[in-house]
Amino acid sequence: MLDWIKNINKEYPDFWKDYLTKFETKPNKFVVLSTETSGLNPNKDVILSLGAFSVIDDSIVIKENFEAVLLQNKFLQDNGLSNEFIIESKMVKMPENEALETFINFIGNAILVGHHINFDIEMLNASLERLDCGRIKNEALDVDVMYRKLTDINDKQFSLDDLSEIYKIPKSDRSSSAEDAYRIGLLFLKLKSRLGIK
């Protein structure tokens, strides 16, 4: 009972309060996103990188993007993991709190799109909890679910590579969260038109 009372009176960071006010209006864009994580457990693992693009009308807006490596030095040290990926990456490097604040400002009230998006959202929620924020409020669409709805397939999941092959979307040699977000964006545009999503 006391936890519940504490949550009602919780003082959120200013960027989170600003984010919550954005849901008073209807979303006018989609944001495709992809995360690269240290593992599959939102309670133990962390986001290593995050890539996202805006989709407005029927176009991926390349200049409206977010791409960052989240500096997770303590996590990597505590778990004996190499930070070679972070050192070698050409992406912008930001502390987790700064990256999340910038990302939340970027997405606003947009409808989020991803491949197995629920996992990305759970990872984001776990990171936001560390910043004393609430949970992501955005609506979300999953390109795998969209494809299965279109083809009436309920007994199988499709990887991002499977879907890219089906729709003849080339795979980059350099796999990154931003590259994956771009591929998800291309898939989304194809599926969106076939499903009649406005």
C-alpha cells in the first residue's frame, strides 16, 4: 500500500513531465526504432545502442533520426564484458540518462514501430525506471505481427532477416541499431500500405 502512495506523489524529472503532456494531442508521425542490448532480460540487461527514424506520411525522414551508443561502463565492468563495441563504434556516445532524455524528447507521442517491439519497450521501461520515470505511453506496432496478420499466419514468428528477404530489402554488412531501424522502416512502409494503415 505504501508503494502505491509513494508512486502517486512521485516527482518525475522535467523531461518526463513534458513527455506526458504530449499525449493531449493525436500523434502525427510514426517512429521506427531498434535497440541493441546486452541480453534478453530487461531486469538484468541494458541497452547498448538505440537507433530510430521518423516516418511521416509515406516516407522515412532521414534527417529526423536518433542514433546513440549508451555508455554502460559500470554494467560492462560488473559483468566482465568488453567495451570494444563502444570504443569502435562511430555512433554518438552518451550516458544512459542523457540518451534516454534525448530519445524521449525525440519520440514525443509518435506511434512506435519495431520488430518484436514489446521487447524494445520493456528494455526502455527498465532504463526509464532507473531514472525515476514512468513507463512508455506510446502506441506500438510490430512489423512481424503486421506481416502475420496480412498473410494470416499465426503459428510462426519471422526474424527481421526473414521479412527483409520476403520483401527484397537488402541487408547491410554493418549491422547496427540504426541500420535495423531503417530496414524496419522500409518493411513498415510496405506493410502499412498493404494493410491500409494511415
